[in-house]
Amino acid sequence: MTIQMDEPEQGFEESRPTILWLTGWSMPNTAFEHIRQWLPEYRHTYADYTHAGTAEEILRLAETAAGSLRASRHIDPAKREPSGRLLIAGWSLGGLLALRLASQGQADGLILFGATAKFVRPKEERNLGWPDAYLKQMLGGLGKDRRAVESKFRQLVFGEPCGALACLAAGSWSTPALAAGLEILRREEYLAELQRIGCPVLLFHGTEDKVCPFAAAEELHRHLPRAKLVALSGAGHVPFAGRETYIAEVIRSWWR
């Protein structure tokens, strides 16, 4: 397991909140770097599942990362509670993992980008997600030409022509990890758990998201007891791209 923690910065105590970042399918852990730079009052860490071999390993890595961070907190004798809260931020696939962790009581707060509680949907719910047949096609394509699968997905995520961010992101995952991530998207769903997630949740979602449609964010907003939805007009599946300073300020204000 890899948990990468930023170096401590002067002027901030160990009791400051920590954000555990969980990236999206096929995307590098560096995807959130610009947001992190605008939130220096938080400690930042990520779980690296980009070379996991199975879906179960991805789930375990995320759970172990969150569990280790919570176990390492010190008890504040004055407040009789752990010092330093754990926020879990997830993008797309990472959003599913974040919901899973929150349903286990591992999070003090969630920050979700382009997320959904259930990615695979039947025909009558095409406005909420993708058909399973499309993911099966992606799985089959990984063994033949994984570069083509990633390229087609990035065109959907970033638009055409492929932007610089998309090109830099390609190739950071192993092929088994890509397959494992698709299996999680196919089978994991937390609709029934949403009402039991009592921590505050901040939802960022692009109104033009072609991967996780905006209706999926509205569904999360309806069923999560303490959710705030920030609709980003005109944004796609990377709602934070080019909006890092604004998003950082919203996170700061929300958590305060």
C-alpha cells in the first residue's frame, strides 16, 4: 500500500484537517495538485491504487489508507475527541470509493467531483449513468489495445482535440489496475447506503458531464442527509479544471 503525505508546512499544527484524495479511473494521483496548492491549511494524502491487480485490492487500499489515517490521530484531552478531521475527496471512480468509506464511518466529511452512487444503469436510467455493455466493451478492448481504450475515454472526458492535461494523464495505470477499476464501476453501488451517511458532503458537478451525468449528482443531493451541491455550468467530467482557486475557496468556506 502507498500513502503519500505532503511534507508538513510551517505554521500549521498536526491537528489540522487531512484530505485523502482518491483519483478517477485511469487518471494519475497528480490530478488534484493545483487544488491542493490552494489549500495549504490542510494536510494532503492519497492512496495509490494505480497498480492494483484486482478490484478487491483497490477497495482494500482505499480502506487501509483511511483506517491508518484515522488510527494515527491523537485524542484532544480538552475536547475528548480526535484532533484533526479526515475529509475524503473522490473523483468519479474515487467518488464511489469515498462513498464506500463514508458508509463504513471512515470519513468526517466528503468532497465529491463528478461522482455517482451507481455508475451502471439500465436503459430507462440512461440519464443517470452508462449501460454495462459499454464497460464490457472497454474491458475487452484493454487486452487488444489499451491505448485506444484510454484515448477514447479521454476524448469523452476532456473533449476533442485531446488537451494537454489528458495527454499527460494517459498511461499512469497498469493494465490490471484499469481492468480492476472497470470492475468496480460495474458492480459497486451505494444508493441504499446514502441515507445512512451522516457526515457533511460537498458535491462539485459539471452540468455537461458526459461520464457521470448531472442527474446523478442531483440524485446524490436528494438522498444524502447533509449534502451541498455546487453545479458548475458548462463544465464536463473534470469540474475542477481551470476552477481550482474557486473550488478551494468553496471547500474552505464549507468546512468552516
